Amino acid sequence: MLINMLLCAIGVLRELKHLYEIDKIETINNINYVSDTIIKRLYSSFDSIEAEAKLVENKSYQNSSQHFDPETMDETYGLEEAFQEGVSHYIIHTQMKQEFLNSSITWLFHQFEKDCTRIFQTEDGNKKKKNWQN
């Protein structure tokens, strides 16, 4: 689940060995702040996917039972369709969860890049151009 995030963090930590201690602390604190926000506030919103899918399934089944005609339909009418609605909800939201995790890793790396730009005064590996104003 969060293995990708951990691998990203390990890569960042390897690069931190070249920094002064105060810069390491600040960089780690910034990355921790972003990752804590991602995990506690945003990623946790996907915790209820399975329960939501079950609700979608139940609601779909209730809606189909309103149109049940015992003369022309068997008792299982709507069960398969409702199940498929629940499965579809689960799959879509699980894919969204993975895409969100992938984006989050990009955010963490971007935070690291911003810190490196600040520390080393570089942009894209080149020295920053100073903006001189008179």
C-alpha cells in the first residue's frame, strides 16, 4: 500500500547525506509534514470504499425490487445487477486510490526538489539567475 511512498523516502534519504545537519532536519520535517497531511487527511478518505460499495449494491437491489413482477421475473432478479454495481464502485474507487497514491509520491518528490533548490540555489541542476533590481 504505502510501499511506493517508503521507497521514495529511502531515495530521498540517500541524497540527504550530502546536506548540512540543519538542512537535513528542515528537509525531513517538510517531507514529513506533506506525507502526514497526505496520509491522515487525504488518503484516509479512501478507507470506506468497501462499505460504500456494499451500500451501492444494497441501494441498487432495493431499487430493482420496486420493479419486481413475480409473474414474469424470478426471485433473483436484480441480485446480479446490484452486485455488479457494487463491484464497479469498488473497482473505480480502488483505482482512484492508487492514482492518488501515485500523485502523492510526486508531491513528496516535488517538496524535496523545492528544498534542494532552496538549499543549493539551483534550478534544474543549474545555478539560479539572480534577479537584480536597481
